[in-house]
Amino acid sequence: MVLSDLIERNAAFTPDKPATTFEGDILSYSAFSARIEQTARALKAEYGVSRGDRVAILCLNRPDYLVLLYACARLGAMLVPLNWRLAVAEQLFILSDASAKVLILEQAFAAVLPALEKSLPETNVVGFEFSPLRGRTFDELLTQARGDGRNPHTDLTCPLLIVYTSGTTGRPKGAVLRQEALLWNGVMSQHMHGLTSGDHILTVLPFFHVGGLNIQTTPALHYGATVTIHPRFTPDTTLAAIERDRPTLTVLVPAIIQAVTDHPDWISTDLSSLKAISTGSTVVPPHLIERFVARGVPVLQVYASTETCPIAIYSRLDGDLSRVGSTGLPGLYCEAAVIDDSGLELPPDVPGEIVVRGPSVFSQYWGNEEATRDALRDGWYRTGDIGRRDADGYFWVHDRKKNLIISGGENIYPAEVERVLLEHPEVSECGVIGRPDPRWDEVPVAYVIRRAGASVGAEDLRAHVLTQLARFKVPRDIVFVDDLPRTALGKVQHYILRQLEGNRKS
């Protein structure tokens, strides 16, 4: 059995039921299943995509994103979602690191093609609704479908996703998720949300994040529900869809909750179809939760990460939602604990590192044995996050990953920004931290020591970072200093920088 078989089974039970709706177009389960099969056959026949090969995708949300996911499952291949907010240099690194055999993209992101042609000429290119200079359109590809669209020795143990997450060492790492990880993640989503085939999911988070892809979207398709897909989030279209399309569930990260509830249409929008919303990605401010609760909509919290597919710890619909700030209990098929630095489990209410174990946890970082060993020990994923659990087993997250900045739901590792800053010839040393921001939760701020005799300015450094990293990673502010706080071994002490930043703003 492979994951795409779940779509085939739903197509057999309810062939005419809408699987997805997108910009007014409805794709029934029978049509969805047929398109998955056709895509798998075409990828195998035209490009020889076999078990273990990587197929990358760079586009906004659309139904064919999901078609490609399940086509890869049929073939035993791996889908590599690319974050369209990244700079071309970042996207090129991922394509190279994953050795993508095929890249499928929409024209809005064709800026990657000249660099791809130069650096990775062996990568086949397919365009959504446009014909790349070296490639064909997706519809043209589908005309090449022939054969059975399956590969031997393919089952639920096969890797299916390589999802890149910014790295603490300055380069992103590809978390590998098996097909079975998505299967068990879906079971926990069903348990969390009371998910049934009668549900209607509104998806506004990007599919290049496991949150947009796997908290509700793929679980809904596994249980025969309907998913309405938005290409990208905007507060007005989200509110309009809630009132018009009557979804029962949606996932909104804190920055999106802020944008939606600050919108002029918030008060007048009919929310009565929603049985709950889910949120996570960072420590969620209680006042944002209260905005939905005051409108009669329960808010479910999920503790999640790329490496956990992402569902790990959650509060459950019809469960105990009274523990303010708690992210809930370990999932139905997930173990979680709080440990000290030596790996020993801590008693209730004592803070420590959260560790997670279960069948939905990633299997490795792609091609990075050292990082895999550091993160996976005795089957436990070391999250690096600090939290506690009470005597009843409920978890609280005190601080997300050390030195991690979460800006508008996007992860920014200071090491990545620091690496680029240090490549500037007039920068001697630097440290990057997060600054609280009312709109984005946090924004990056850089403390920089210039080289002797240098006079580089803040705007020059910002422009330099923008040549290599996504705009949201560019420091909002650059503070020039003569020294940085360090450990005895010379490492920058980011927590002291955060204290200095707080003092500057107080």
C-alpha cells in the first residue's frame, strides 16, 4: 500500500464528492485520483522518475501541488517543496542539495531558471501554464502518460517529502518524512479535530510548510473531506471565504490571526460554520486566542515542527481547553517528554528540553548524518525547545528553539543571516536576534562590528543580505557596535544581546 491509495479508496466510495475547490473550480475525488495516476505515469514515462528520485515544486498553492505529492507516493519518489519567499540563491542551494531530477514551477517564480540552467542543467523543468525555454508545460507533460505509473518495492516506508528548514549552522537542512509519517500524522489530526468526511477545510497557509500541507489538508483528503485552497493568504479573501464557503476548520498562525482580526470586516463576518480553528508555529499570545473565543469559535493549539510532520502535541476539540497557554497533550501516536541536559526525564513543572518520539517523526536530514545524529537520539527527536509539563501531562512551551526567530510564521535562524553578513568584506563580526513586532511577532535585528577603517552603512548591508536571502530574513535594523558579548570560548551570547536589545527599547 502507498499513500495515494487512500485517494483511490475515497474515489471509489464517493467519486463525485468534491476533493478540492480552487478559484471556483471543483475537482471531484474521481477526477483527483485520475489526475494523480496520469501524473505518475507521465513522470515515469517522460523523465524516468523512479523510487527515491526527487521532484521539486515551486509555486503558490493549487490542487496540482497535492496531485504531485500523491503521484510521488505512487512512484516511491520524493516531493521537495520550495519556499517561494526565498531568494534565488537559497532555492538553488536546495535544488542542488536534493539533486532534483525535475522542477515544476509557475511563471511568477521563473527567476530561478537562468541560475538553474547554469548550475544544474541536468534538472528537467516543467511549467504550470507556461513553457520554459528548456522544458514543457505541465499539461504537455500529462499527454506523455503511459505505462502503470508505479515502481517496484514501493510502500508506506518510502520517503515522500524532503522539507527544508533553516539551519542552525547557516544552511538549510532537508527533513525527510516517510509516507507512513503522513499517514500517522493524519490519524492524529483526525483525533485532534474530530475530523470526518463531512468536514470542509479552508487552507490559506502555504503548502511549502508542513503546517499548511499536513495539519489539516492531507488528513482531510485521507478521510474523504473537502479542501478549499487559496493560492496565498490575504485577510479579506480569508474572511470572505469563511462567510461564503462555510468551512468547518482552518489553520491560522498568530500573525494571520492578528491580520484577520484587525481587518475592518472581522466583526461583521459570519463565523458560525467554524467548529474550531487551529494555531501554532510559535508561542501563541492569549489575547489573540481570546478574539476567536469571544466570537464563539474554539481555538486548538498544536505544538509542531517540520521534523514532526508536524503534529506532535495538541489540544483536542471537546477536550480540556481551560489551561491557558497550554499546547495540550502528546498526540494519539506520539510520545513526548521533558528532559535535562543529561537526557534524564524531569518531574512535572520543571522546565527542560522537549523531546518527541513516534511514527510521524522524520527519519533523517537529507545527506547530513551529523545533523541527524544530533537531532535523533535513541529514537527521540531533540527539539531544542524549552517547556514543561504539569502533573496531568499537559505541556507548556516557554521558548521556541534557541536563537530561532519566528516572523509571520516563517522560521529565521540567526546563523543563516550571520553567515551572509560575514561574507561582506567590511563586516568583522555580527550577532542576529529577534525583536518583538506587533504585526510579525518578531523581526530580525543585527548587531555588527565593522572591520578596521570600514564605513559600510546599514542600507548597504541590508542590500547585501537581500542578494542571498529572502526579504523577510533581512534585518529590520542594523546596530553598529564596538564589541559583542561572548562566552569563554568566544561564541556570541545571543541571550545577552536580547537583554541589551530590551534595554535599548525600554
